[in-house]
Amino acid sequence: MYNAIICRYHEIAIKGNNRGMFEKQMVTNLRHLLRSIENLKVAKIRGRIWIQHRENSEFTEPELEIIKAQLPKAFGLETFSPVIMCKPDIEILKTVVINSCKTIFDKAFEGNKLVTFRVRARRSNKQFPLDSKGIEIALAETPGAYYQEEQLRVNLKTADVTIGCEVRHEFAFIFYETFQAPGGLPVGSNSPVLALLSGGIDSPVASCMAMKRGSRVDYLTFHSAPYTPQETIDKVKRVVNIINEFQKPGVLHICNLAPMQKAIRDKCHPEIRTVLYRRMMLRIAEAVAIKNHRYALLTGDALGQVASQTVINMSTINAATNMLVLRPLVGMDKNEAIDRARKLGTFEVCSEQVPDSCTVFAPSSPATRASLDHALAEEEKLGDYQMLLDQIVDDIVEYYSND
């Protein structure tokens, strides 16, 4: 019975003169997310984004299921509702409610003898003959066409059924459900970044937090073949397939770090290996980011979570690059990251136990306070390592999710 979807945003609405850019990006992203539904039009009309069929026909149930599954992935949207759009006339609105409400109320009556309801109306068209309260009173009478008086009760605070109505100059609409969307800013409204993506819980969460602030994300993952199995790469690909559902798919760059790890193992002090690995990872990431026009690096680091993520070690690692390094999870504890991963849909995959690069030649007692001077002195033992780094970067392969 629904012939349109109203999409509401919050943060975009407080933007100034560049608000139109955010709205345009939001429309583009919605078209991408709903690309499997044919003949759609997505347009901005007076502070809202509307989705309809081009011939204004009703959405089918399978189409509504796609919409309900996809729009919660649309960063920038606050809420959305399937609506019945009609002319701004109170008699037409009453007819729409009479024709549509029984399906909604019948579901609410399943197992119940009494159903509470309310009407919420907004009127942006001040020339409409009824004010908002008058519209609510008029529409509140309509469910009585199907049910006895003792079966229904008005409850303005916690109703079983809410009949929503909005009257505009061009049209009016009725709706019964409002679904939550993720909020934030539309992906693509900020500069793109490169995420250092492991198979762990944290970095996919960090990637989606960057998407929520408008940045499109590409990924760089490290393996250490032949010391890590093919499953290491396959696991990260599966994670990328999940988080790419929130954006136009980003590219996964797959890098074999083993040649550099072997050099560090053979020439540097064991306790500082992990810090040196991560410094080399940032140098490789910087090269990949510059080549692909990505303007910051992104990690899943959380302060104090592991030995390499103490303040001193993070400072020493960070000094290996001149690029901005974003760490959205820096103040989170593990439970917060796990909760976000569950909502994101990556937790199950990320919980699979598969070796990663950081465990290869890992020291039994890693340094927690490795100074920059210490790291630089150890790197001096590697000699001219830039040629090896360049070769590692040249050997990177790319993986593209199915779009």
C-alpha cells in the first residue's frame, strides 16, 4: 500500500551554505544502496529525501524488504518511513487511513483484546483548513470503522499503533512505522582514507566509524606467506565484503610483509620487533595512500589494549609517517568495540582464529616503552631498507568486492 519512502536526516540539516553538497551525496548513495530495485527516483524535496517509483506505483513487499534492509546502511540518514502519499485534503487522508489501517491494527490485535493508538500530525502548509490538532482528531475517528469502542484506547505516550500524518503544500502522506538509520554524514562527503585492516575486531569497526563521518574507505591488509596461511587473506576479504555494503565498494590492497619481517628478525633486537613491524606498515600504507589519492591513514588502535598501543609505542610508531593517522577507537574498551562489531555484522567472522602478520616472529616479551631513538637505532641495523620496501609495495595485489 506504500507508494513512497520518506528519508529524514539530522546532521545534514544543520549544515550551512554547503548543505546542498551533502544532500546530493546522500541521494547518490541511496541510489547505489537500492540499485537492485528498478525504475526508482530519488529526489530531495524541502528538507527531506523521497524515494518513489517513476510511475508512482506502490512498492511490492519484496521491494520493501530490500529497502528496510538497505537504508539502515545509509550513513547520513536518521530515520525513514514507508508512506502513502496523497493529495493534501482531509477527506482523502481519512480515506487513506480507512483503507490502510486495518492491516496495521489487525497485527496489533494478535493475542490482544485491547489496542492503544495515537495520531501524530504535522502541518507545514499553514493554509490547510485544519491545524495539527484538528487533523489528529479527524484521523483518530477512522479506526472505529472496523473495531468496537471497547477494543481501542487512545494513548499519547506509549501506543501500540501510531498513525503519522504530514500535510505539505504539494502533497500529504500517512505512515505507520519509523525505522532507525545510522545517522552521521553521507559517505563521500569527506576525503577518502586508507584503513590498515587486520582480521581482528577493531579495524573494521574503525573503518565504518570513518564512513559515518563521510569518508570513503579503501583497505590495506598484511599477510606473511608462507608463514601465514591463505585463510588469513580469505578472512579479511570476507570482512571487506561485509563493510563494503555501507559504501560504494573500496579496494582491498593485499601486502606480503614477510620479507621485511625476516630482515627485522635477523638484524634487530627481538623485544622491539612489533614496533618496527608497525613502523614499516605505516610507511607502506603511506606509499599506497599517496599513490591512490587517499588523504589519511586509519587504524583500529585503542589506547593500552596491546603492547604496541601504549602512548610511547604509538608515538614511536606514528613518527614513521608524515600522514594524518586517524584512530577512532582510541578511547574505547574492548566490550564497546565488540558491541559495535556485532551491530555491524563483522563479529562472527573476526572471531575466527586465524594467524596474522603480527604474530609472525613475535617476541615473547615485547617492549611497551620503545623510544623513537631506540627504534631508529634498530632500523640503522637494516641498512638501506627502502629498496626492500619499494619491492614490497610493487608486489601488492588488489581485491575488489562484487558490486
